[in-house]
Amino acid sequence: MNKSFWQSGHTPTLLASFFYFDLSFMVWYLLGPLAVLMAADLALTAQQRGLMVATPTLAGALLRIVFGVLVDKIGPKRSGLIAQLIVIGALAAAWLIGVNSFEAALLLGLFLGVAGAAFAVALPLASRWYPPEHQGTALGIAGAGNSGTVFAALFAPGLALAYGWQNVFGLALIPLGLAFLVFAVAAKDAPNAPPPKSLSQYLSVLSDPDAWWFMAFYCLTFGGFIGLASSLPGYFHDQFGMGPVQAGYATAACVLAGSMMRPMGGVLADRVGGIKSLLAVYGVAALAIVGASVAGGAAATIALFIVAMLALGAGNGSVFQLVPQRFAREIGVMTGVIGMAGGVGGFLLAAGLGVVKQHTGGYTLGLALFAVLLLSGWIGLSKVKRRWRTTWGSSELTSARV
């Protein structure tokens, strides 16, 4: 990261995008660290617990399309302010009225999905300020808001034990309100934003095979990241008998690794090319997941999950180094569509691990299937890399490494 990067865009908007994304992700992920305590009080099965923590992920995935369209229609800043107000209202209602049943928890999860849609706001807001050769770095910094999950994993269980998990929803309003003020003051829409598109133009993007490839690749990297982040508190509790706070600390270590690696993944992709870095990601992540599924002790398992999350975090940055090169004019809708695919992947992984645990008594089969999917991503990327490098990723068309 050099001086030319900081001079090439709008730093206050970039940092405001990160802060907004960070606090939104903290709230989006909130049910994961609280899952063990909520499941005990609400008498949930492993399958219900898995569905509860996966619901915000699925809702956020679907709403990313809505906010992707909204970003192109009214701009990312206005879209972000609307999203934050909805989430603040939902948390206030959960705190004041209470969450007293499985159905109420699912309803809260649906509204928390709006926080997950922050992805479709923060990335276009930052991306539109920066030239092609700095897209990986800019989107890596903005996308490092994944680290919000770390705050939830570190603090939510302890606060829940001290004040009750219902009151955690009220306490979350404090940082979320601060994020709203910072975003309202510091963020600024780029002056060169593309004109709004018609619905047919949005749908036409999906006729491009490359859009589906990017959706598949992000489904694995981000889906793996958020799916594991949501599932690991319950996993560590079930497998090793950890209490909520201890499981939260173990999860935070894994999530921190993946979150901090996202901007590094973007920088690495800018330097060596997104394809090369993404190929390495899939291989390392698959091996680490297989290792974690068969490791015997807690320390070895946590270490292997950290490696897996490091790789997946780098993969998130790598994917979004490539996307603006291919879909620069459609970055708003593509961020929403690809982000949706990532959220769907996270939902399927978190809910799937809950189903596997319910019916087999363990997680080994679910983790092994995820490793197979990661290897399929490696194979798919190997098939398209030559075409990408000789068409839209050629040196004649872009100054970025692909």
C-alpha cells in the first residue's frame, strides 16, 4: 500500500465504509455468539439452533440484491442510512419487547439480515472512488468490516452472562448509533457514479457466465467464512464442552484471522493477480478443513480452523479484486448479486452443519462435504483462468493484474 493509493480516492469515505460495514457485521452475526445461551433458554434442538444462526445470513444474502439495486437508484450513502435505521429499529424492538420463542428469534434474524446487506452498500461506495489498479486494496479495506464478527464473538457472550442475552440487543444500539453518525457525516458518493439501470439491464447481467462463476467462487469463500463463524461457537461447545465465553474467544481467534486477511488478500491479488491467489486459497482452505474435521484436540482444531479462515478471508479479497475488472459499470448490482451468493453459501453451511449434527451426532461429514466443494472451486477456476486472462483481464484492457 503506497502513497499513490491514498491520493487516488477519497479516504474519509473509504474509512466510513469500513466502519459502517464493521458495525453492521457485528450486529448481523450477533445470534451466533449468543446461540448457546439462547438455545438453552428457548429449548432449541441442534437443528433449530443451526437454523436460527443461519437465518440472518440468508436474509442478508437476499437483501443484498435489493440494496444492490437501491445503491444504483439512489446512491450508496442514502441506501446505507436507510439500512442502518431499519436495523436500529429491529434491535430496539427485540430489546424492549423481548425474544421469547424460536419463531421470534427467526423474525429477529430476518431483520438482522438488513445489516448483512451492508456489503452491497459499503463496497460500491468505496469502489467508485478508486482506479482499477487499486480496486483490490480499496475493497479489501472496506471489506475488512468482516472483523465486526470478532467484536460480537468476544463481547456478546460475556455481556450476556453479566446482563442477560436480551439486554445485549439494547447494548448493541450504542456502537450502531455511533456508526450511523460517522457514516452520515464522513461518507460521500463518488461523482462519477454510473447512471441508474433498468430492471432488464440488471437481469441481463445474469446472462453472462462470468457473473455465475463469481457467484460460485464467493459462495465458497465468503459463505465458508460466515457459515463457519456462525457455527463455531456451537461447534466448540458441542465438541469440547466449552462454555459460551470460552467458545466465543476461540471463535473470535478464528474470525479475526479471516477478517484481517481480507484486505491482505486484496493487496496480494493486486500484486500477483486475483486468479493465482484464489487458486491457493481453495487448496489451503480445503486441506485445513479436512484436518480440523479429524483433529482430536481443541488446540489443534482451533489452529486448523484459523488456517482455514485465513485462507477464506484472503479469498474474499481476491474475488473482489477481480469483479471490478470484469463488471466496472455494473459494480453496484454485481456486488449485490455476488454478495447474495456468498450469504446463501453461509446459510447452507451453517444450517447444513446443524442438520448433520442432529442426524449423525457429529460434524465430520458436513465439514468433509465443504472441503469437497472448495476443491470443486479450484477446478472451476482452473477451467476459466485462461479465458479470463486473454479477454477482459488482458494487459491491453486493464492495468490490473488478473
